[in-house]
Amino acid sequence: MESFNRFPQWIGFDNRGVIADNDPIEQEKAMKFNALLTNAVIFHNALDIAEIARQLLEEGWEIAPEDLVT
């Protein structure tokens, strides 16, 4: 869970996760844009993993569900 909470700060495009604007609306926008970006990266990674697993299965590899757990 700690890694998940640090991920948006790591991926953040807005001053390393520090919101320098004092306007609450702009702060909320920055937080939501960062959450959207974070979710998009997580979703893309899940798609990549699913595609690789599909390719391995087509090649004849056996993949148990526990093999996909990190």
C-alpha cells in the first residue's frame, strides 16, 4: 500500500507532487490530473501484462494464477 501511495508522487508531473498554487480549485485540478495519469499508467501496465501472458499461453507455456501475483 505504501508503494501505491508513493507512485503518484513519483509519476507526478507537477513539481514532484508538491502543489505550489494556493488556489483550492487549481490544487484540486492538479491532484485529479495526477490521479488520472497514475490510473492510466497502472491500466496500461495491466494491459501489457495480460498481452504478455496471452502470448506465453499461445506459445504453450503453462501459467498458474499464482504466477501472475506480485
